[in-house]
Amino acid sequence: MASTKVKAIVIRAANVKDKDKLLHLYSLEQGKMVVSMRGVRGDKAKLKSAKEIFCFGEFIIETTKNANIVTSVSIIDSFYDLSKNIEKYYEACAILDIVDKVVKEPDPQLFITIIKALETLCYEDVKKFYVIDKFLLDIFSAMGCSFITDKCSSCGATLGSRYLNLDIGELVCPACKTSSCIAVSDACYSALRILSSTPYDKHTSLKLGGMGEAQAFNLLSKNYEWRTGYTLIKLI
């Protein structure tokens, strides 16, 4: 049997058989992986602390003819405190759901972004939706769609009024507006620019406020649904 060590986070987990667990991992080295943890739901199982979503660690995986089996885990962080705040927990679940649905290949920068986003939610006092907003901006950037620009993505004109063209996921000017465009207010764009330029660990100092804050989340959610065909997990 071949043995592999990966640094990964559990993004989805399901019970199988009597005491086994099937895990979906997103790993630094190999991207998305499906692995099995045998007997891990037993009371005395050695690896039971590593079977839940959010578990981040180094996984030793043995590849057999029929499955990838986790034989050892060195936990780096379980992000346990997320379970103490229901709003943060659901926001963190939404981040993992996005990764599960739209990310497959390894991306070192994105892997770091996921961990930073979860660390901020778990350990920092941040306002609701700020972290998921920034994470969506990072995801769109990884897709090649940038929200933060002063130029129309279609004609290159300097943007005064801005519209999000859902077909291409980028901003356009009034002259290039189509039926699939959504107006982006100055307040919304300002909120997006601030979120994009502020590192996760500096979000405790952010207080966007006003209509721009709500508009930013609604715009990003709509773009995610249009780009991927999936709806964000309902956030409390």
C-alpha cells in the first residue's frame, strides 16, 4: 500500500457503516480528496477528534485498491470555538460549502486563504458577513473575475456608474450594460474595495455600516449563484 502525507482540512463528513466516517478533504498538496476513517465513531477510537468538519491537520493516508484510508492525524487546529457562536458557525460552514462545491484542484494561496478565514471567524471579534464577503471576493479572483477596478471590463472606459455583468462576473460601464447587469452603488463598491484590501486578521477594526454593507453581501451572493449554479448556505 502506498502512503501519503497531506496537510488538509475536513470540509464535509458523513457516517458510513456502523462506526466508519467518510471525509471530504481539501488538501494543500492534492486539492480535494475523499478518504475513509475506519472505526472512528467508536467511544475509544484514537482518531475520533479528527473526524469532524473544520479539523485541520496532517493526515497520513494509505491507498488501497478500494479506498484511501486515514491511518494517522496530527491535528493543527479543530476550530472548536466556532461551535460556541451559531452565527460564526454557519458562516464558517458556508465557506467550507463553497470550497466543497467549486474547488477541486490544489491551490496553495487559496488553501492559506481558507485557513485565515476560519481563524478570523473562530478567534476574532468580527462583524457578521465580513469574512464570507472577503472569501467570496477571493474565490471570484481565483476564477479570474475581479470586482475591484476603475475600468470597464468590456470597453476599458473609466467607471463612473458601475454595473456588475453577471454573465462575465465583472464590472462594466453604462454603455456596456446588458439585461444581466446589476447596478453597483458607490456605497456598495466602497465596501467591496475596503473588504478586498483588508487582510483577514485586520477585520476586527472594520465597521462598514450603512446600505453598502448589506448591498455588498447581496451582490456577492447573487454573483456566486450565477457563477456556480449553487445557493449559499442560509446564514443566521
